[in-house]
Amino acid sequence: MRFIGNKEPIVNEIKDLLKEEGLLNKKLKLFDAFCGTGAVADSLKDSFDLVINDLLSWCVIYTRGRITAETCEFKKLGFDPFEFLNSSKQSKKGVFYKTYSPGGSKRMYFSSENASRIDYFRDSIEKWKQGHLINEDEHSYLLASLIESISFVSNTAGVYGAFLKHWDPRSKKPITFQRVVSKNTKHLKLKSYNDKIEKIIGEVDCDVLYLDPPYTQNQYGTQYHLLETLVLNDNPSVSSITGSRPTTPMRSDWSKMYKAHILFDQIIGKTKAKYIIFSYSTDGFMSKSFIEASLKRYGKDGTYKCKKISYNKYTNFKSRGKREHFEYLFFIERKDASEIHYESPLNYIGSKAQIIQEIKKYLPKNIGTFFDIFGGGFNVGINSNANKIIYNDINHFVKDLVESFRIHDTYQYLLYVKKIIKKYGLKMEDATSYLKARNHYNSLPFEKRDPRFLYTIILYGFNQQIRFNGNHDFNNPVGMRWFNDKVLEKKMSFARVIKEKNISFSSFEYSHFLDKIKKDSFVYMDPPYRLTTGSYNDGKRGFNGWGLTDEINLFTFADSLNKKSIPFMISYIVEHNGKTNTEFKNWVKLNNYRLVNIDKKNGNQRDEVLIMNYD
């Protein structure tokens, strides 16, 4: 049968990739999360234990029927059901006759004769099951064969979203009950689900995850509603000229722009699989650069692969003649959970995004409450596994920005950003549109300045930096960046994790927390650096500056924590451009605190150190 996005043409490419990675025939379990018509699962059934899933019931049944075909012997039934049904001349005026043929409606999916035979086939299969004459595998095999059989006599263009207005010659041929095509070998272990992948991904144990989600706005539930009715055999209420069953339960968010991005990050982030293979099309919502950024976040260094495969896709009269179709085949070996880190979508000066793995190596285990009291872009706190995380930053604009990623639904947030971009015509290096948006933001009273609006402007500003003047007006000039795929990926993953963790937000002076920090806590401090000058520490942006007095106060605060046996870590720069912070070095030495130099890697050029009061 024809199936949108069918993977039969690239099955060998998928098998070759698995072979290259040494994953075939290793007693591993593969999860085919969007099994469709089972092309991939059936081809691998003798190499892997399989878990299959699809939102559509008919897809799960069809795939199971193909996989188990070689083990279906119909011993209890006592005869060959294919010979029996084809030799019988019986028919029945059931759901298909009354709903999908001229016999009982104006719909022309099938001729009246074929529709009544389909009803007879379906009724016979159900009676055999109810009489315990066939098992679940045999039931699935027969239903898969029935689905295959009706595809040869349907009066459609290949899918079942609608019927043709005139009878296709093939639809006038009498239906025969045919065996579904499957690989001529027996399967290993098999387990099946019938649910939205985002609901079950965290519970499915597997070694290899294969993903082949919908690519475009085509809703499979709409295009194949008739097959769902055939399998469920539930005689649903139908509406409209197409006779479709209610499709809301079958609607997938993978067929929506941005929702597909959100779900992709969620699945890759939550799977238990060690290896991930992902099929996607050049026609899809997600770009290659977005997918690559996502997979590299979760994949081990050096394991990312991408193959570009050209093949002829399913076409109809609307799609013929369009550009050549390519399929991407991606692969990663997934990092251990402890190696995965998330990056703030804010380009905050002094960001620890490049050195977070170094910092994580020195964090204590089993932290009760993690205090990130100079929170900034929140690159460190977001990567803590503490039971509770306190984010604090004296700059309430920054605090509100970070908190906005938690408060607002990510999909609605992205729609808001796109609306602002469209409203002001924001473009890279376009000062006119940028200043128009920035001026409007600054004209608003503080209480009406939406952090989502500010975030959108930041995306088109110079280096996407956060700068305010003495009146707390945003004053960063226009820049050469924009809302690109890498920023989108950071936004997706960061927003998901910040919603999942137990985080509270505040905007106080850091000293406010001294009496609130308890023994099971850990305090991380990333204050402004006295040897450097940023838009947050020069004392000219409407917020507090940072000088020697401020630094001495920080020493006192840290010493107070140490006296209370509360572990802390300070990120700092002791040497910069030939200058040395002597006061800081002397303080560390006097108190016998531990000082660790951070390796320069991943583009980080600063001489950063970590100071800790624990081993």
C-alpha cells in the first residue's frame, strides 16, 4: 500500500548505518517509535528485539502483522483463512457498505460489491478472534492483510482522506484477500505501544531509538481515517463528505511548526536509548542545522553522522514537478546524563556556557538547595541536579528574562516572538526596524515591559547582548545576528529543563541570602570581575558597579558561609591583560581555600579560576 513517508526506499541505508556502527545482531533492543507501515521494523526483526509504537492503531496492528507473519500458522482455526475467504462468495452490508460505498451513501471509496466483501472479511476475522480460534499475532496478520487488500481496489489517490469523483478502473475489480508483504524470516521478541511518543518515551527501555516522525502539516489521522475505522471496528459517527471519524484523538503535534521542534528536544532528552537514528526530510519543519545542534547537544563528541539520501517520494498531482526530494539520516551515540549540559538562550557577558563541564566536575554531589546568587544567564544553575535551585540576579530585567522561559508555554512564546518579528519587520543589520521596536519597548512603563518583547529585540542587537542605560532603557545597537536555528535549539532545550526543575526566582542583593542558606545548601557565586569591564559592572548602567569595596564584601560573605560549614564555589578572574588581582589571591591563600585553574578550551580565552572551600 502507499503510505506517506514510507521508508521502504531507504531501509538498506538504515541497515548499512547500523552495521557500520556495529549494532546488528548484538542482542540489542530497537524502539521504532513511529512505526507507520513497519518497513524498518520488519526489515530488522531478525536482528533486534523490537518495540513498536504509533499514534494510529492501524499502524501498530499493520506493523505487528508484518513482523509476526512467519509465525502465524492458524492451528486452532484449522484451515487457511486466505483460501477460505477468497473461495467464499458471502458478503455483508456493514459499516463499509453503508458508509464508504454507494450502497448506503454518496461516497465512492469502494464499489458496493467490494465494500460488502470488506465487511464480510472484517466480520469473519472478528468472529474468529472472539471465538479464540486465532491469537493476537494472527489477528494482526489478518487485519494487516485486509488493509493491504483494500488498497488494490480503493477509489482514491493513494490515501484515504477523500475519494475520487470518478471510478478508477482498479476500483471496479473484485477484491481478493491477499497476504501482506513481509520479510521471510521469524522475528525475535516484540512489544507494542499505541500512544503519543512524548507520553511514553521515558518508560521505554531500549538500546536503539529509531525516529521517523511526520514532516509536514499532513495529519495522518485525517489521511488514513478509514483504516483506523477498519481496525477498531467501532462503527463511529462520521461527518462531512469524506465520512471521516473524529480525528482529534489522532492529531499529532509533530505536524505543526515549532511544536515539532519542542517534541524533538523532549524525545532526544528523555529517551533511555544509547543510540539514536533519525529520519527526516528536506520538506520538513525542522532544518538540518536545528537537528544537528540538537543531536550534538545530546550526542557524544565525534559520533554525529548525517547522510543525505535522494529518492522518489510518494507524489500526487499537487506535488509532481517540485524540487528533488532528499531524506536525511542522522545518527548519534548518546552521552551519559551527567555529560549533557544546557545553555542559556541569552548571550550574557561572562557566560559560563563554554566551561560548564569543568565546573560540573567540581560540584558536590547530593546538593539539597543550589543557590545561584549572581544568576546572570543561568548557565550553571540550570545544570545543577539539586533538589531545589534558587536563581537570583540584582538586575531584575535579566531575572525576568530568565524566568520568562519557565513561566510561558514554549510554543506560545515562539509564536509571540515571530509576531513581534513580523510586526516590526526585524531583520539582521536593519537599524530602522530594530530601533522602531527598541524605542517602543523603552516607551512602555516598567510594569508593561514584557520580557518576551525584550528577548526578541535582544536577538537582533549587537552580539545579542543585554545593555541598559542609567534610565534602565535598553540601549544595545543593532547587530548582525538574528533568530537563527542555533538560538532556537538553545531556547527549546533550556525552556524544557527550566520547566522541569524545582526553581525559584528573585532579584536581591546577594547578601540578602546569608541567613537563609541552610546546612544542606551549596552556594555558587559568579560575581562581576574587577579586572574586566562589562555592561553590568561599570556602574553606568543604572545598576550597582563592582570595585574593591564590593570585592571585600564578597570575601566577608564567603567567609561567613565557610564558618557555617556551607560549601561554596566562586568563579573569578585573577589575572587579565597583564594585571593581577593581588587582594583576591591573598584572600584565597590566607584562608587556605582551594583554587583550580580552568582549562582553556572550546573557545574560552579567559584565565578563569574556581575557588572552593571544600575538597
